[in-house]
Amino acid sequence: MVEYLVSLKIEKLEEGMYLATSDDLQGLVAQGRTISDTVEIAQDVARNLIESIFEHGDPLPDGIAPATKPFKNLV
């Protein structure tokens, strides 16, 4: 399985939750109680969005690149 790098923007909401979005992958929106939870949810959302892109035969957005080597979660 190929892994892809997708940049995330994470911001803390007034309610204390965290919100992740990406300029590279439209439609990626994830919310969690902690930064770690938010990143994990964002990974699932990104995976589903990328699978959908491939299923429809569309090209990946320019900002998304295959990871050059496997990596573990950084958070």
C-alpha cells in the first residue's frame, strides 16, 4: 500500500476541540478532542478521499505526493 503525504492545518476551537483541514486535499475536515485524535481522524478521512479519487479515475491534487519511505505517526 502506498502512503501519501498530506499537509494538515490544525487549530484549537473555542470549545476546546481541535479542527484539522488541508489546503492540498479539498474535503478533508476532521475534529477531535486532542491533537492526536484529530490527526488520526484526519488520516482516515484523507485515506477515504484519496481512495475515492482513484476510484473515479481522477488525478491526485498537486500538493499530494507519495511518501518516499514508510513512517509512523508523528503525534
